[in-house]
Amino acid sequence: MTDTASEVLLVARNLTKRFGGLAAVNDVSLDLWRGRIHAVIGPNGAGKSTLTNLLSGDIAPTSGQVTLGGHDITGIKPDAISRKGLGRSYQKTNIFAPFTVWDNVQLAAQSRAPHALRWLHRADSFAPTRERAGRAIELAGLTARRDAIAGTISHGEQRQLEIAMTLATQPQVLLLDEPLAGMGVAEAERMVALLLRLKQEHAMMLVEHDMDAVFALADHLTVMVNGQVIASGAPAAVRADAGVQSAYLGEEEAHHG
């Protein structure tokens, strides 16, 4: 393990987002470390997606600060934050269904090329772009599917494709919003294995309802209820917390038990 393996890449301090009188996120702080998966759980309406949107720049905070790689990114646009090394996936798969897997990933890689807007150049003429796309497809476990039409591959493979597209932009921080949603057991197991592979080189925040996956993946666990953090720490300690059990986990495990 190198020193960078324990490097803090993203820091959020006292983030608050108010919509009128409602605090959807209220005074939330967290650190994302390279080599660790930080899972955020909580019931519907807890503020998890709003928190993700604050970190990615999709919405601006009412107050608080976010730094990425030591640079203040509070309130700057999502594309600028993305270029500084943050990638995210969304609850709903966001791919170009008529294109091949390769074309989808190469388009994402091309967005990072120095001449991305020079449309007269063939996209596949840039060796670095091809290399980024190929590595992202390999990392995501889709090498055998690279020539398949994206709209025809399975739901689980489409989620892998979205992660491959995110990886092609060369992020250091990954924000993953319910990557296992709608998956069967085998697909979920493949996604868990993929995320464990990716964590070695990335700092990751995972918003997920699948508790089995959360406890298989998380190095750190934060529980949100009504926009606030009610517990944060090692997964085993959080799971044993009486307040967490009464507010969330007891209800969840009753449903899944």
C-alpha cells in the first residue's frame, strides 16, 4: 500500500441545503478516502440523493463547503467538478441505447480529450482516448460485450456500462447512486465484485438500499434520517447502534429478514 492509498480526496463540511423551510440536508460532514467505500443509507426522503447532488455540483448548497483534491469546488458547475476528477452514476441508467458499448465509452473518454470539440477529427484517431475507453471497459468487466448494442444488453450490464463511461473520464472520486437497483442476485454479486476492484484506486461514496451489499462493501457507514446524520462510523458499530436500529435498520431487516 502506498501513501496515496489512505489519501483524503473529497471533504464536505457542514453541508446544508434548504428548499424553502425544509432542510433536505442539514449540517452534514464527511470525508472520502482513496481505497475506501463510504456507504450512505437511510429511508426514502432522508436526503441521500440531495447530498450526492451537492457533492457533484448538480445543486448548490445553502451553506457549507466541499473540497476535491484540496480545491474548493463549492457551487461550481458539474462539468467543471467532473474535470477536476469526480465521476457519478445516477439512479436511472444514463446511456446511449442505440450505440455500441464501445461507442458509449469512447464518447465519454473523448470528453476528456484536449480537442474534444474539434468535430472534424475522427474520435477514434486519438490513441489516448482509445486506451482510456479500452481500460474502462476492461475494468467494468465488459470486454466481451464491447460490440453489443447498449440497448440490448441486460440491466446489470447497462449499469456496468454506465460505470465504464464514468471511469473513462478518469475520476479519482466516484459517487454511485443505487448501482444495484433492480438487479437479480447474480448481477448484484457481479456489481459488488466490480466495486471492490474499483475501490483500490478510487475514493467512493455509495448510496444503496441493498443492505447485504452495503455490509459487504462499506468501510465506513453513514446513516441519514430527515436530512441529518444520526450515526457514522465502522459498519459493525453503526449496525449495533440502538438509535439506528429503531430509526432504520430494524425496519429494513424486518422487511428483508
